[in-house]
Amino acid sequence: MSVGCRSLFFALAAGCLACATSAAAEEGDPEAGKEVFDYCSGCHEVGKGAEHGIGPHLNGLFGRQAATQVGFPYSESFKRAGTGGLEWHAETLDVFLENPTAIASGTRMSFDGLPDPQERLDLIAYLRRFSDNPRDIPEADPTIQGSDHDLDPEILALVGDPEYGEYLSGECVACHQAGGSNDGIPSIVLWPEEDFVVAMHAYKNKQRNHPVMQMVAGRLGDEEIAALAAYFGQLTEQKR
Amino acid sequence: MTLNRRTFLGTTAAAATTLAAPNVLAQGAGKPRVVVIGGGAGGATAARYIAKDSDGAIDVTLVEPTRTYFTCFFSNLYIGGFKEISDIGHTYGKLAAAGINVLHDWAVDVDRDAKTVTLAGGSTLPYDKLILSPGIDFVDGAVEGWSIEAQNAMPHAYKAGSQSELLRAQLEAMPEGGTFAMVAPPNPYRCPPGPYERVSMVAHFMKENNPTAKIIVADPKPKFSKMSLFQEGWNKHYPGMVDWIGEEFGGGNVSVDPANMTVTIDGEETQVDVCNVIPAQKAGRIAEMAGVTDGNWAPVNPADMSARADADVYVLGDSAEQGDMPKSGFAANSQAKVCANAVRGALTGSKVFPAKYSNTCWSLIATDDGVKVGATYEPTEEKIASVDSFISETGEDSALRKATYEESEGWYTGITTDMFG
């Protein structure tokens, strides 16, 4: 989806967000969530006898470290997130379901995300039924509230200055190779600009949990992140 | 490079100039000249970025005595047996191919009035901007009984290469149940976690090859970088092997006798088999000769790494006195990019962006047990100041520690590619 198209979508969606937020403050409806799960059921099984399919089964999801189920070939991106400490509970699932690439840029899950907070909340309530010990039972941590995580469309619409990005990239290529190697440290070249921006803001907002990246992204402004996305997005062989 | 309007116009302008004055351009005369002294993390990076980003508009000369440069970072991993010496050696072929004049020679003098550098080989290099990145030298008389002449008996191994190989060979030759001593340096010094990563790597080697050996560390400091992480690791992986004697127990009151292989700590003499003396440090000698040092180090302006003493001389990395950044390869590499941007702006009028600095230091404690510490920095009037930081935590699970080590290996490839092309 192009940036312009997405921005338009958000502009249209913004009008109903206010009402959606108040609804989302309540608990999700697992029965409604069962229907939302239709989006997922092509790839994921949940419930008695569920097995891994195209995606991993979702039993016992709550409280589990991401990408740790035996027998499923997780993407490198998800393995990194899991090793880095990503644990599934209502809050992380909410961020993930809204925009999967915010949590794991290289996920193989071909799903654009659920923009409606109520749908996410319902789905999370449904999935919670299949975990023995969900952390967010009513008397425990108040993690059931849905919230609006996604980026301000104005941030996504920013057009970065690749020349500034080239200067700023000096900080990145001390670790990430401009040639695109993926060993030990992931490649950051030739990403779609939007994915790059979403990932950097997820670090900046501490939704992703790598301490170096949280620190590096934490001091970058919106324009700077856009500039880096523009530069790395168009990095050609010659420039490397 | 993609062809856009700006580069297209630039190319056309250059072509027109070539037609008008082909001889001038062909000889490269009239181009601004940058001389870089020292081909490590600061110097190699600065030379590469200035050459790369100016597309030939600046004449860049890099002066580095060694043909194969061994990085100090990861040299402890060689000592521990995790890397071969060849893994940490790098040559300058790609920098030369990128148009940098690489001269393997010693810089022996700088005349800041004439703006020239004299080389041991006799030649003189004129410069418009001079970048000094000479690393460290040792303070004379810092450890009683030790001088640079004793470095074969008691190696420092704090400039990587033959000294690292010597220390490794001495470890291999240690008698069963022998004693390894380290004399640790006072602050500030190159690579704050370095001595303690080295202790970890020596302990790892001993655990595998000489498990009854002992390690004594005499330290003039009351605490050190990543202290709780290292001490946790030593207790976990090498219980009872490491005896760290800090300031409180006289660790700063040390003398050595290289002829008899003894170390005296707070009046108590110990016979040792290997002694690694890491003396107090100061800026590389050429910084002192250039007259830009004040005390042991060269004060710099936080915004662009130019020397406080001379706006046409920049000092990078270990030699610079800049504020909060540690003396590390990562820091030198970070400073080099700020400096390169400033130098290019001053010489060609290219856009100068505000300085941003960062650092991360990884250390290996044992097999697949990596830790890290890092910070971001920004210039203020008086210093480069830390704005945010993080450190690995004690008690982290082994998968995270393994990932941290793998990350450090990825970083090593990344930064050495960034330095040497």
C-alpha cells in the first residue's frame, strides 16, 4: 500500500476513532472475537487438538515468549524479537495485531493488521480462552484496554531527505552493513520506507525491545527517521 | 548513486571545467588537501568518509605505519581462542582503490604554522586540514619497574598485533597451576571494559588448558566498567580463579620486576608466570608533537572534534579529550563521521549537519556469554555529553547472552567494513 493511500485511509478512519476508543475501554467480547478470528483461521489453529499450520497454533499464547514453540519454523525476525524478550499478553498482542510489522518487520504473516480497536479487543478476549493462565484476568494487571498505537498519518506521510539520511546513516552502519549482510545484526537496506519508519517508531516508543535500538531511535526525530528510511530504501550497489 | 537533478548538474559543471582547464584537474592541483594520521577506527573511517562523500573533490592522504592493522577490539577474543589473529588483521587495499593516498610511514613532526606533516621517510605533506587519530601511548614511569623496554617480558598487549600474539604464547607456555597477573590502568584509558574482558578470556583459556591456574588483578580503581556483569560471570564460569585486588586493598600500590618475574602489591611480593602490565595512557605522541595536547590528552571542540588549540587540526578517538564518551573503537568511528562531515563542509561548502555521537561496547565473558553497554551523546559548549544509556543486566537468560555475542560478531564485520571498505 502506498503512503498516500494509507494516509487517506487514516484520514477517513480518524473520524470514528474517538467513539471506538471509548468502546475499547471495556472488555472484549470473546463471542465477537470468534468471528474476528475468521481473518486468522486460514493459517492459525486454536483450541483442542490445534496444530501448527502455515502459522503456529495459538493455544497457551498468553505469557509465552514469542517464537518459542517447538516445531514451528519462525522467521528470523520473530526469533530475534523473542530472544530480545517479547512476551505475548494483551498489550503486545494489541500492538502486533494493529500492525504486525511494528513488532517483527520480517514476519511471514501476510496480514495488514486490524485497525479497529474493538475488533482487536474482541479477538484478544477470544484467544485468551485458550491460555491456562492469562495475565490479564480482571483482578490482575489492567492490560485489557485497547489503545491507539498506530503512527500519526502525518509521520508516515513525511518525505525524507536522503542527503540528510546519508549523513545520519553513519550511526547505523557502524553495526548494520551497508552491503545488506544479515549475520548477527539484521540488514536494514532496501526496505519499503513505510516498514522502516514503522519499525523505528516502534523502537522509539519502546514497543520493540532491543536496548541499543531503543536508544538510537529514541533520540531521532520524525524527520530524521524519514530521512534514514529514504536513504536506506534507495541504497544501490554503487553507493554502498 | 541514482541520477537526480543535483548530481546531474554537478557532473555537467565538472565536465565543463575539465574542458576549460584539463591540466589543472588532471594533476589534482588546487584540490583541498586532507592528511589523516593513524589508520584505526578514527583515521580510516574519516579518510574513507571524506573520500567517499566528496567524490574526488578532496585529496585525502592516510599515514599509517603498519601494512596490516590489527584491531584492538576483538583482540581479547584472539587471546581467549575465539578468533584467529588473521581474523582481526586488516589491510588498506580498498581504501587505496577508493582514491585515498595510503602511505605506510611514521609521521614524526607537524608544523602547524607551515601546515605540513613530516614523515620518517623524509617527505613533507602539506595540508589544509589535518586529522590526528594516533591512538594511545603509555605514560612513562606509570608502573614502578616497568618501561616499554620490558614489553617482551611483561607485555601490555594494549596495541594489538605482535603484543597480542606474545601474550597468547606466554599463556600457552604457563606451567600447570601457574599464576597470571594483570596490572590494570587508572582512568581514563582505551576500552574501559578491555582489561576485564581480557581477564575473562584468560580465565576461559585456563579453564580449558590449565584449570588450576590463578589470576591476580592489581587495580588502582575502586570499580570498573560492567563490574557487576563481569564479577557475576567470573563467579559463574570461573569460580575461585580470579582474585581482583581493587584500590581498597592496595591494588594501586604496585611495582613489578620484569627480570625476576615478580609483582609486588601493597608490599606483598608474588612470583608470577605471566604478567600483563597495562600502564596509564596518554594521547599518541604525534598529538603532543603537534602541540595540541594539554596534559595527557588533546582537548577538542564537542561540535566537530577540532582541536581547541587549532581549528585546522582535528583529533579523533583515544587521543581526544572530549567529555563523556569512552575511548573505544566505536566512539572513534562515530567521531570520525562527525569530523568528516565538518571537514568536507569547510573545504567544499557541502552541507554540515549537527553532530550526533554514539557508542556501544560488547564484551565476551565466556562462550556465548556476551554483554554490552552503550550510550548516545550530543555536543554541549564544554563537552560531548551523554544523553541516554543502557547496560546489559545481571541474570539475563543464556539465549539473550548468546544473541548479544552474535550481535557483537555482526558489529565487528560492520564496523571493519565501515573503516576499511
